[in-house]
Amino acid sequence: MIIESLRNIHKKYRLLEGDVSSYTKSAQRITIEWQVAVCTDSIEAEVMFSPENKERIDIVNHSTNTAYELKVSGKNTHHEFYKDLIKVLTYNEYQEKGKKLSKLVFISEYSGIRSLSGRLDSKLIKMLSSIHNVSIELVSI
């Protein structure tokens, strides 16, 4: 439901041409509409992960302990991915057992996911799983 809802909203609002400002507004609209569409009692948007800053995780499904982060554009996904991964690890430092996030679903356009898939180090993925109990799922819109 969370991914399918995003795909529908992305199709509706993703610009194929325009200036940087237009693309930014389109990406913000996609993210906000997606968050509104999927939020429930157990699915929360804009979740603070640290009391020391104001950055947030796009969506957290508390019933499955899953974080969802969206990078609308497929450009420079690796920068956003690593930032989002740190958000999840930091969030977990503030949570008690049973409330920690166990999965990061990183979502972007196909080109960005394909590029990111080729860049992820297998030892990093194993370390995240074995030490931090966090798995990664890369999903294309």
C-alpha cells in the first residue's frame, strides 16, 4: 500500500521538464501527498530521529519497524541514501528494544536505484544486519 500509493502520486505530479524551482515544488508535493495518503495510527510522517536536530524520517511504520525514505529524482541518490541510513541508525540509538527500526526502504526513480545498487558494499550490508539489525530495501518508483 505504501509503495503503490507513492507510485500513483508520482505518476500524477512528476514533472518531465521545467526549472529547478518547479522540480523542487513537484518533489515536495509528491512527498507531502504520499505522506497524507498513507498515514494511520501506526504509520507516521516526518518522524524526528534525534532531539539534537530538526531533520526527520519521511515515514515510519511503527507496526513493522520500517523507515521509508523518498528521493523523488533519481539523481545523486547515493548522497541521500547515506544520509537516510544515518537517520535510521541515530533513531535507533534513542529507542528502547522493540521500538528500533529494523528496515530502511529507500525509494527513488529507477535510474537512481540502479546506480545505488551498484555502489553498495556487501560488507556494509552485512554489518548493518549483524551489528545494527537493520536491513535495506531499494525500491524504484
